[in-house]
Amino acid sequence: MAKVGLPSSFKLVTDVSQWGLLRWPAENRARLVACTLLATALTVVFGFACAHYIFEHSSSTFVNLLLITANMFTVLVTAFLQAVLVGDLFFTDSWREHVFLGRKPTKKDDQIDISAINDHNAEFIVVIILLIAVNAVGLNFVTGNFFTEYHAEGYYQVLMRSDDPDDRARALRSIADPLNRTVWERDALRDLVIDAFDDPDGEVRRHAIHTAAVLDIISARDDLLDVAIDHEDPTTRSEAAFTLGRLGYDPESREVLEELVYDEHPDEVRLGAFRGLAVMEDERGGRPHRAVPAIMDQIDDDDEEIMAHAFWTLARIRSSTPRDRIREIIEEEDHGLRRCAALEAFKGVATADDATWARRQFQAADHDTRCPEIKFRNLDDRIYRVVYGDPVRVAWLKVVGNTDPYSHERWLRRVIADPEESDYARQVAAEIMEAMD
């Protein structure tokens, strides 16, 4: 087997005298002290300048990478000079001249035994490593935690100053990533997200509004209300309406969303308002029941998607107020999207008194009849199913499971054991039974 190793020309040099680095500043102690102090001062000044430029002006992460690399280079040079000065002051007499610079003794130094001078190679390397760490930590401290703050905030601020909307959207997606949860409470980032509500690019605005929900920025609520009511772009208004609901129950937000479901507003905005009301809940899981009358006004809308969203929102709110009307619609309608949407709502509003009726509907339903599926995908790729594409029999089975499964346990067991029933229906019945345990 061939041996794998370093090239024969490669040699790890540990002898300080053979490094040949920065010898001119070390020609004498005075020059070494002056150069070390100057390098230290320049490192600090350059660090401050880079931090200010990156945090306040830069719009290029590539330029920032170059500047940070240059900062690290100045730290290395400064640490090296400091290490040489430490060696000159604390190592063996004449260490700088005879070891670091590699000078041979002159006639007047004939009494010096060069072989007796300790080269301190190991100690010198350790001192360099320690001083690199000390200088890096010190520079980070005196510049206001520049390196730490850049990774936590500065990186996103730079991307948000970019002229490319893809960069700005990428910054917001990165902020919203659960892997970056540790920075979510930073005020500077939250302000950055709110400021992006006014971004000239519609996609960036949507990501900013979505990110406000992910970070649960309650302080953004007033700005979101303004966007939902007055913004010229319906898509942006729709996202703002949805996010108002995701931020939790708020009376003013509920009233605005109730108003936005009416047909004087663009359909896209109405859909966002339905979605906001559907997901809105308080800390105890309470739903916006007062919005039910406004939603009920929309269940006869000519637009099928609006109509389906109205029923879905009623299902999510789970108020028993619309129960009788929804049951009437189910009884009146032939099979179709409106009946399926009403059936979806019925899953959420039905009571134990409806379980027996749901069993009869299950028995009467055709095995092959399915509901059309309506769904939407959020910016975080979460899928919300407005109308499940279930067989109608399964939908009725779920009504029983949501209302009074314990009183109908024997019937559920018969469904599971029925060889003529579909595998899916038997599986759903089994899941209901499992949830009862």
C-alpha cells in the first residue's frame, strides 16, 4: 500500500532563528518597542474603523470578509512583535540578538558561549499563541464586541443594506430560521425586521412581515395594522393580516380583520384576513368568537376560495353559534365544494348531539365520493388545509371522533373490523380509538 505523507520538501520549522520574520523592527530594543506600540495602536484603530464601516455603511458581505481577515492579520503581526519584545525582556540575555536575529558573537562578545544560550523556541511559540488570543479578545472588547455582534446582528444589517432584494430576503429568511433562535430577542434585529415593512420590494416585505410573526414581535402590531389597512399592495396587506392573527389575540386586530373580510376589499386581502382570524388565539387558547357574525356573512360568497376560507375560519374558531346554519347547508347542498367546506366547518362546531346524525350520514355516503382539496402554503412551508381532500365517509367519521367518540366506541370498532370499508377509513377509526385511550 502506498504511503501517504507530507511532500519531501515540506519541513516544520520550529527554530525561531530560521523564521526570518520581521527582523528589521527587532534590530534594537528601542525600535522594537516603538514598532510594537505602533502596531498595537494601529490594530486598535483599524479595528474601530472596520467596525464602524461594517455596521454603518457596508452593503457587501465579501468586503466585510476581507476587512475581518485584514483585522486578523494585523492581530497576528502585532502578537508576533509583542512576543519578540517579551522574549527580549524576559528570556535569556542576548536572546533577541543571538537567537531571534541569529547573529554570531562579535570579537567583543567572545566571552559569550553561544551554545549556552537557551533558544526558548517552545516558550516563544506558546507566548505567540497566548498573545494572539489576548489581542483578539481585547480587540473584540474595545470595539464593543465587534466580532460577536457582527455574527449576531451586523451580518443581517449589511445584507439589508444591499441593493439586491434577494440579499435582503435571504437575510430575513436566515433571521427566521429556528437555528438562529438565539438572536431573536435582540432589539436591533427586531427593529431591522419592522423597518423592512417599507421595503420597495414586495417579496422582501412579505418575508419581513412573516419574520415578525416567527419572532413574535408584538411591538410590530401597530405597524402591521397600518400595512393591512392602507398599503397599496394587496399581497403585502394580506400577509400583514395573516401575521396580525399569528401574533395572538388583540381586540383592535380582530376588529380590523373583521372589516377586511368584506367584499369591498381585494380578494387577496380578504383571504389574509380569514387566515388571521383562523389562527388568532389568546394565551389560554381562546378564539375570536366575536368575529363569527362577520365571517357568517361571507359563507355565501360567489368566490369559492373565499367561501371555503370562511367555513374553515369558523371551524378553527370552534364556536357553536353557527352550528345550526352549517348543518342546514349540509342538508340542502348536493355534493360539491360548498357542501365539503361546510362539512369541514361542521367538524369544528358540531356537538355530541350531532354524533348519531353523523353516523347516519357516514352510512349513506358513497365510498368513492371525495372532497376537493384546498390548501395554502406559508412562507415557512407550513401547509394549511382549508378543505381536506378526504372521502366524504371519512369526513363524517371525523365528526364522530371530534364530538362523542366514547358513546360510539362499539360502532368505531365495527368500522375497524369491516372488510368492505376502505383502508383509510379503518385507519382513521383506529386513530380515533387510540386517542381515546
